[in-house]
Amino acid sequence: MTKQALHIPFILLLSGLLLSSNARPIIYKSTDKEGNVTFSDTQTGRNKGEVVELKPFTPTKIVVPEPLPATKPDEKKPGYQQLTIAAPENHSTHRANGNITVEVEHDPESLHPGHRLALFINGVKVQESKSSNRFKLTNLSRGEHYIEAKILNASDKLLKSAACTIYVFRPTIRNNPPAKERPKPIPVPQT
């Protein structure tokens, strides 16, 4: 038995006692010389107080809620169960002149009608697709980039998202002046 079920007989017994005429207490109302009103079940002091007539108790029906049906763990809920960025790996470094392919996986494998997959780089939407899970990014600048894949419905409501951070390494060729034009190092005096 649940705790709620154990409380029901106690509540019914208590309300039955309150309803019986022998169990109704007598309440006295008294006012002291400073005007303070006091309610008590006994008469006190010089002021005997007046009897307060209580309205009859109206019982209420106790409704015990039905337990919710248990859901099976293997039942699939409607919507998308999973969304991941399969490639590139999170916190990976890329040296391909900023050209990267992003592969997204989601469950179920096909998007629902009216939904689309959008790709964001550093918070800016760069591509979207209703059928393809591959996005080709070209000429990403060097540095850190935050990639986010989002499944959106027709009114742009976010349904599921996944994110990763990548680092793009792009070598720089510096135009160093010829050796004869380079300034000579200043000798450090030896002590």
C-alpha cells in the first residue's frame, strides 16, 4: 500500500469524529481591556467570553489519482533521438587550407517532412539541407571554430542540436628581407 492509501482511513475517521455532534468543541471569544480578541476552548479570567457558533463541517470527497501507465524503455518517442557530428572530431586540428567536410548523423536517419538540417560556424548559419548529411566547408580562416548542427522545423524552432570545436592551422609565408638588409644584432657586453 502506498502512503496515500494509508492516510485515507485516518482522514475518514477524523472527519467522522468532527461531524458527530458530541465531538464539536465549544469555542469562546473574549476581548481584553486593550481590545485584543482571543479565541479559546476554555473560559479564562474575569471575562467569561461569548460562545462562537461554528458552521457545520462540510466534508469533501477525497479523490486518489490513478497511477500513470509505465512506459517501456525500448519504445521510441516521436522526434529525434540523437544528433551527432561524426566528422570532424571535437577538438581536432586541420591543415587542409581550411577545406573541411562536416558529416552529421541523426536518428531517425531521415528528416521528418518540413524539417531541415542547418550548419552554423561560429554562430552564423552557413548551409542547410533537407536531405544531405554532408557539408563541405571551404577556405576557413585559421584559428578556433565552433561548429553546430541543428535540426529545425518549418518555423525555425530548434528540435535538436550538436556541436564541436575545431582548430584550423594554415601556414604563413613571410617575406623576409634578404640577409644583407637584415639589421645586425646588437652585441651584448660581457662582464
